[in-house]
Amino acid sequence: MSLPKHIELLHTVKACKHQTMHIEDAAAHLKVPDFVIPMLVKKNDDLSIQGNLIVAKRDSTGQGIFILLTFISIIIIAGFFGE
């Protein structure tokens, strides 16, 4: 059983160095005609087309940093009151 084409396209684009890929390269990789690629991109919210490139949205690390800083501050405050 294989993945749906739009999911396979997402994984392929995210695996590229700058998370971008030319439409022709994506079509050749998925073995579909060029005109199918924009339809696959529309099915996936994490992809967009800019010019002749398919671009994957970058993952945000802002929430992870906030959680880490909150956890560290709780440990520091507990250390002050623990003695």
C-alpha cells in the first residue's frame, strides 16, 4: 500500500535541502504530468507554489522555546524556595 500522491509530494519536498522543489522535478519524481502537481499542492495545506517552485511551510519553533523557558523558570523558582 502506498501513500496518497499529495502526501508523497509533501515528504519529497520537505526532504529537499531548502524545502523547495521545481514543479518539473516533482512531476518526474512522482511519475505524473506537470499539470497534476498544482492540484496536489492545493490538497495539502503545508505546500504552496511560488513561481516555478513548490515550497514547504517551515515548522515554527516559537512554541517549543516558550515551553522550554517556562519549564526552566519553574525549576529555578522551585530551587530558590526549596532550601
